[in-house]
Amino acid sequence: MTGRRHNGEGSIYPYKNGYAAYVWVTKPNGKRGRKYVYGKERDEVHEKWVKLHRQAANGPVATRTPTFATFAPYWLEEIVKPNLAPSTYAAYEVACRLYILPGLGKKKLSPPTSEVQTWINKVGRTCQCCEQEKDARRPKEKQRCCGIGQCCGERLSSNSLAHLRRTLRTMLSQAEAEDLITRNVARHLKLPTVRVRRRKAWETDDARKFLESARADDDPFYAAYVLVLVLGLRKGEMLGTTDDVIDWDGWDKPCSKHSEPFCVACVTEYEVSIQVKAQIQRVGKQLLHRETKTPTSDAGLPLPPICAVALRQRHLDIERDREEAGPLWHGIQLLFTTRFGTPIEPRNFNRYWDRRCAKAGVPRITVRDARRTCGSLLADLDVHPRVAMQILRHARFSVTMEIYTAVSSKKTRDALKRLGESLG
């Protein structure tokens, strides 16, 4: 093709070893400016030029695309931190600092999909202990792998890679919303399929043995175990429960049989409910007492007698701890505290839970699995899934049904036995 310009191509001109073109566009800040495109052949530049004209007609167009290194700090501080949960900000910040910025920091926000795919594949194949020099930063007497020339093969799991892609996709979605880019390349990244780990759950006998062991040993966390197993409270919600969320309606009145107030023997005569409002959450170096996970989590639940009795005893234990601590008592209005009235560290509660599992002689499960146990027990009792959804305070019905599909092995055996009998 000759170098002569065609009609309407006045802004296409020779440039260095090829051609360049520009279009006057409206920038995201409302001002007008030139947007340039480049290429080695005139036809190539002409196609880019026509495409740029269409983009300019549809809305604002950024004349300069920022790099990941300049956009990520803004996104974290101005978009994520003020609007999302602190734990979400901490997770996104770690993903940016350790992986995205070291690998993509100098690149613009619109790299080719193949380039980003190659980067995330490399992250998944690379030993992160060697890459981040974790062992090399330890004192020489404590170095055990890459510090002494032995690779430990610490690679990211499939879940971690999925979180990395999710962080990148969310960041680029914000850039796309601000008209800084026209295409989110992270939407097209391919990763290995994440296999969901099968969660464990107790059967009714295991849960009963666990609670009986805690009650027999006068475990100070007996009421906490009851709330997790019977009501399905999350660990953070249970640790964040305060005195004022429990409605002891009528407990100050004498019972009909013993004529005494706060009668535990006649607990069924009283109406007791709990309002889930807050949670304890560890985020970095801070222990936060904040709102619950979702608005659906803020729900009032009636307390069965076993919960009411356990919480009433917990009130008596708090009064005893307050008297023993004296001036050292911190006065935090939480139901579950240390003997000096300070909040319980969530990881420490995990340790108390594991010790109780060992003492009770039941299979070890996590506190999160205990919440799943509550759902499984409700399924075994033929409680309607919609009712279980209200008890567990799930935001989506599909989450409840996922638990309901994991029925206990005993119920499975009974079903197969009935099927065999029906087939003769």
C-alpha cells in the first residue's frame, strides 16, 4: 500500500518503523484528549483507529492505562478498605503484595491474556519459599530448606490460585468500571479444577458424648460448645455474643412448682431467645468486635432448654470470675472471656475444642465442622430445609441443601436396607 492518506484517515500518519493514529476522546475526568494507536502496517492501524472511534462514541476512554503498581494501592485503600470487610482487605492486600505486584507490577492493566495466563501458571509451579526467600530470612541456626540449598517445594494450592485469580479479576473489574480498560483479561484465566474437600461431621452419639464430657468436667466453655452444636453459631458469632442479646423473659418470676425465680429445673416454663448481632474476628494484629458476616446472620433464635440452662450457668460463672479478678477485671460485656474479662482469641478456642475432643474420645473435627454437624443432625431429624436455613442463617438456600445432601452413614445404611427389603 502506498503512503497516500485515504479519505477520513487524516489522523493516520507514518511513525518510526510503522504508522500511528489518534482520535479525540472524552477522558474519564470529563476533559478532551488524544488517544493514540500504533502498528507496523497501515491496515492494522486503520482497524485500531476505527475500533477506537467506536469506543469514543460509546463513552469515556482513558488516554493512558495505569500500571498494576500504580493502580493496586489506590484500589486497596480507596475501594476495598472503606467498603469491604477488614478480612477481605487483608486477603486482597496479601495477594497483591506477595504475588500480583512482583509479577505484574510494571505492566499496564491491559496485558494480553496469554501473558497473564503464563504468569499465574508460573506462580503455581514455583516454590514460594524460595521465591520469597522465607527460609533465608530466618536465623542461620533455624534455616532448614532453601537457606541451606534444599528446596522444600512449597507451592500454592488450587484454592490459593483461585483466590489469586479472584483478586486480580476484582481489581480489573474496578478498572473497567472506571473506563481505564475495555476488557478484563482475568475473566478468561484457566486454572486446575478445585476439588472440594469432603467435610467431616459427627453423628448424634458423638455430639452427645462431647457435650456430656464437657459438662462432667465443668468445662468453662460448655455453653459455647452447646451454642455451636445446637444452634449452629459460627465461632466468631459465639465468641462475640454479649449479655444484652439474650432476652431472659420471665426468668425473674417464681416458677409454678418451686416458687423460686431463675429456676433451672423448670426451664421449659420460660421463653428465652438470643439475637445474633456481632462477631469476634482476628485480622492481622487486631482483634475486632464487629458486625456479623451477612445481614441474614442477624437473626433472633429461640433457645432450647439445653441452651438456656447452659447460658444461665455461664452467667453465674461470669459473676464468680468477676469477684475473683477484682480490680483486674476488664469489664467487657462478652459471654465468653478469659478469667480477667478479656476476649477469647479464636485460635485459642480451637485449642480448647481439640483438647475436649481428645478427652471425650470422639473423632476430631473443626469448630466449623461442628456447625455442619448441626445441619446434618437437623437433616437426620427430618427438619424441613427451609427451617434449617433459618436456624443456620444461611444467605443462600443452596448452601443449606449442600449440607442436607451429606446425610449420616447410619441413615444411608437404613435407606439401603429398606431398598433391599423392598426388592425382596
